[in-house]
Amino acid sequence: MEIAELYKVAVIALAVSAISVTTAQGRVFEKQRIWLHKRNRWLGRLMSCPYCFSHWVSMALIGIYQPTPIRLWFPLDLILAVFMTVAIAAIVTGIITRLIIFSPENEDEVTALIESLDEAKRVISKRR
């Protein structure tokens, strides 16, 4: 495995994470997501899911930069690079999402969520 090529995949994965989170969840693209969802439900859903959208962004960026961290057979190398990129991007996206959810700005929402979960636990335990 070549370190320089693996580094390229990691850098592309960071970009994929940022692009997919911004596009799928950011306010900047909210109008575009709504417009697209009205025109085509499948594409609207695709553009609203960071994980789903990351596959397409990965394919595009891997197609452009063509890193080959594992040198087996070029087409297979690119497919593996796409999935490596998606995996790394998913981890980064998960971290970013948790940091946003648990930021001080969202403290009231987190408290309400925890209270809702506690209430659900109480209801479930009473039914048993």
C-alpha cells in the first residue's frame, strides 16, 4: 500500500465529508433540496442524506484524482478507493454531527431529547 496514495484518499474523504454534510444538512442548500425533492423524490432524498450523497461525491472525486492506494487492477483500485473514502468520510461526518448536536447552542434541544428518552424508558418499563 502506498502511503502517498492513502494520504490522497484521506484528504479526499475530508472533502467528501464536508461537501456531503453541507449539501445534505446545511441551510445554504435547503432551498435546492426542497426544489429537487419536489421535482424528483429519489434525488431529493439522496441530496438530503449525507451518507448517501457521499457515495456520489466520492465517485466524482475519485474519478477526477484517481488515487490507487492498493495496486491490483486499476478499475478495482478505483472502486476500493471510493469505498475507503466513503468509510473515512462517514467517520468524520459522525464526529462533526455529534459535535454540532452537543454544542452549547443546542443545549435545550439535547436536554429535551434526554428527557424524552427517559420518559420513553419509564413507559416501556411500566409495560413489562
